[in-house]
Amino acid sequence: MEHIIPLFVAISLATAFLISLLGSKFKFFRTAFPVISSAALVILSVLSIFLVNNNGLMVYKMGGWIPPIGICMVLDGLSSFMLLTVNLVAFFIMIYSINYVKKYTDVYKYFGLLFLMLAGMNGVIITGDLFNLFVYLEVAAVSSYALVAFGTGRQELEASFKYMVMGTLASGLILLSIALMYSYTSTLNMADIGKSLANEGSSSVIIFISVMFIVGFGLKAALVPFHWWLPDAHPSAPAPISAMLSGVLIKALGVYAIIRIFYNVIGSNIYTSRILLVLGTLSMIVGVIFAIGQYDFKRLLAYHSISQIGYVILGIGLATPLGILGGLFHLFNHSIFKSLLFLNSGAVEYSTGTRDLKKMGGLNKKMPVTGNTSMIASMSIAGIPPFNGFWSKLLIIIACVEANEYIYGLFAVIGSVLTMASFMKVQKYAFLGKLKEKWKNIEEVPFGMKFSMICLALICVFGGLLLLPEISNLLLKEASNAVLIGKEYVNQVLGSV
Amino acid sequence: MINNRDSQGMSVIVKTITRLTIGLILLYGVYILLHGHITPGGGFAGGVIIALSFIHIMLAFGKNVALEKLNQTWSKIFESTGALLFITIAFLGFFGGVFFNNFLDKGEHFELFSAGTILLSNIAIFLKVGAGLFLLFVALVLFKIGGRK
């Protein structure tokens, strides 16, 4: 059964190249095939959760070479949780894309790039080698630059260029810190680095490396003050790609890498958690304040991504069991409702051709599915019970209070109120009120797009059930335990080879 | 043989020298590719050198002559096939028990046909890198700048 571990990367890569080889000739390879392939990835992710639950942490030796000499892949609770998040969102986005991308030429390139990005994200999550993490990160990042520019308009190209400059800066910092880490520890295997750091003890090099990792991955995760590329890059992409970028890419490349490196490899200390707390709170408040003034639907959502990532980082930075559980749960919830909101904005753009909230109005009457699912998603992101966003925000705020960090808890509440205000604005301008004369003849979007939106909305409604003890022990507890064991990760990986 | 029928490209001196050296460059690329597992080099270096021989034709004789030798459609097919071949070799490793396992007979040290799947992987990488590099160059050559509005 352990043989499913490399398949996450292999299946998505093979799909990407099959699509690019055959997609221009056969219609099957640009419609049904991506959906089948990503459905297979979802099934494998669910299998991996049960696998971790039965066997604990698993190490896969590529080509039979024993780490640290060979390259290994590591599957633990956190990896399987992230794999499920990424592949579930990707599956719904594939279904949505089939109808949405009809307006573009060279559709097969779109799906090929999307699967390359998926391969990169799955690789980042599953790998146990620091340099491989960088390579997969670049695979995902480079294909996302191309996807942001997929519309090839003036605005798209400018946003893509800006995104590429910032992304390359981040990658450069990450590569530099990996190089320094290699020169300090003489190994690239993450578990072996952890062991070597434990033997050598701390030094100023490690502090320098940590700072560069925080800046590099902070840029990838769009934490304030490294956020300013995101509000340009995410709205310019085609809507399903915005959903993918905001929903999972910034989490897989940014948040996941921060958690893995700072909790399991370097080992958490009071300074890094303090920095994460401050950065998280800043993002939470600054993101939402910028969001409130926006009238471009997708740009507003992009600013909210910054704000919600702040909640995740705040929960992670608390470093208490409840905080990490809440942070990870919010990560899952955010990927669901933010993708849903971006898909809603795509549906509105598909039918009306505009992203300007002031030009919309009363769309609920003509597009009931889009209107109602966006209402559910708005209430989730604003934290209204019983939707999933409420439970994760509640956990984070309770964790703040338990850890005696009342100020951060207060900021979390303020951020939530401001989020609700800005989504009331979205609902009022776009979906409620009187239908404008201009939109008398618009139609609801096709079935594939409706199907993905309804499914994501259902997950929003029933997402709170993940906290039930039986499901939580399987998924969220395993994930937060994988973070909480800290440097015990090193012994578990090296012990199982 | 490359014929010199149109006036595109560089001067006669460059064209003559190119005609003499082009085969040697191609051959050297193939050598680097096939000996990747026993001497420095391999699929990436061999692929780059082989792609350079085609780029050399393009620089000296103009894009039409080069694209007659290897057109974009075939380059695209070679590129995707290379990547798929590499993944297939990795999947075939399951016959040896593990993903990426070197399941073939390793043979004698320093023989040309030794080291199992390494030679096959090098060939796959050569297809991907060679065709990819050539396509990048073609994209740069064919790209036309649109008018500013």
C-alpha cells in the first residue's frame, strides 16, 4: 500500500504530459480526462488518510535508496491532510473549468499547466528532501505564472510579470537559505538536517536562515508586509485559476512549508512563534481593511485571502494544540469557501462580463444557484454559525484566550466583523436588490459550473462536522499531532528506514 | 545536405563553416548523451548540444531551413514524449519493487550498455531538453511584437 505515495506526483505529471501530447487532437483529453485523473487523486488522498491512521508516519525510499543518501518521500498526518485539501479543490475546479475555458483558445495548454501546478503542489507536500521541495515549488510557481497570463491581455501580462518578479525573489531567498543550510549541515534530507541541527546546537547562521525562510515563504504565502503582488496576480487569472491560487497554492507553497520547516526541521522556539503571531495578526487586519474599499469583485476576494491566511498563521503561531488544530481547520475551510467565492465571481463574469460590483445588482433573480452559493460562502468566511468558517475561527479565538494572548484574540474578532461588513457589501451590490435593466436577458451558468459550486457550498454547510470526534481523530487530530510532535519527526523518519 | 537556395541568413563564409561543423556538433551531442552514465555529461548536456546544432542551422541559414529539418509540431511531440518516457521508466521500476527502481541488468562497469535504466532515462531527458530548448528558441524567433495602442 505504501506504493501510492509517489503516485501523487507521478499521476499528475503523466496527466499533464498526456494532455499536452494528445489534447490538441482528441476532445477527450481536454474534457473528461482531467476530471478522471483528479478524481483518482482525490481517492488516493482519502486512502492516504487511512494509511497514515493505521501505520503512522511512512517513508518511501525512491528507487530503493536509503535516506539520507537517496531521496525519500514522507507521508504523515499533515501531508495527507494537505493532500486531501489540494486534490479536493482541484477536482471541483477541473469540473468547473470544462465549461469556463471554452472562451479561450488552446484549452489543452490550460489543463496541461494546471496539472503541472498540481504536480508541484503535491510534490511540495509529499517530499522529505529540502532541495526537492524547492524544485517542486518552482514547478508549481512557474506554471502558475503562465496560468495568470493565460488571457494574454494587457492587464494579465502585467500582473503575471509582477507576480513572476516577486515569485522569483522569493525563490531566490529560499534557494539561498537552502544553500546555507546545506553548507552548515552537509545534508539536504529534512530529517537528517533536523538531526544534525540537534547535534550542532543553535548558531547565528540558523537565525539568518530562519529569517530568509520566513521572508521567502512569507512572500509565497502573501503575509503582510510581503503581500502586494497578490491583489494584482490573483484577480487577473481566469476564475478557476484564481480559485486554485487563492484556495490552495499559497497554502501549499507558503503555509505548509513554513509549518514543516519551522516545527519539524528547525524546531519551534519562542521567537519564531512570536514573529508568526505578529505577521498573522498584521495580515488579518491589513488585508481586511484594504478589502473593504474594493469594488472589483475578484480584487476584494484576493485581499480577503491575505486576511484569512493571517488567521491560519495566527493559529499556527500560537503553537498550542488547540491553536494548531484551529489554524489547520481554518486552512481547509478557507480553501473551500474562497475557491467557491472565486468560482462565483467567475460565474458572474461568465454571464454578465463584468467584475465591477457597482454595475451588478439583483443577480439573484437570474442566477439563483450562483447567488445562493455565494451567500453560503460569504456567511462561512464571515464566521456565521453553523457554517464551517465559524467553527475554525471560534477555535482560533478560544486558543488565543487559553494562551493568555487576549490582544490577538481581540484582533481576530475585529477582523471577523470587518470581513462580515465587506461581504454584506458584496451581497448588497451584486446579488440582492433590484435587477438592473441591462441584465434582463442573462442566463444561469452551465451544469458543470453549477455542480462544482453546489458541491463546495455543501462542504461549507457540513464542514463543521469534521470536528466530530470520529472524523477529527482521523483527519484533523492526525494533522495537528504531526505538527505538535515537533522534532520527534526526525526520529520517526530516520527510525523507520 | 543543407542547400543554399535563398539569400536568407548570414554570409557565405558562415554558411560554409556551419555546413562543415554541424554534423560534428550533432555527433558530439550524441556521444555525450550515450556516455552519460560513464563519463561526465548525460541527457541534459547531450540534449542541449543537439538542440544547439539545430539552432546553429537557424542562425546561419534562417528560420525556414531549420524548421524544414525539425518543425514545431514534431518538436512538441518529442518534448511530451520525452517526459512521458521518463515517467514510464519510473513506473516500470515497480517491477523491481519500488518506484524509480533500476530493474534492468547493471552489466559490467564502464561498458557502454550498462547501468540499467540510466541510459534509457538519459535518452528520455535528451528528448525533453533538446526539443524544449529548440522550441524556446523558435518561440523567441517567431514572436512578433504587436503594435502599441
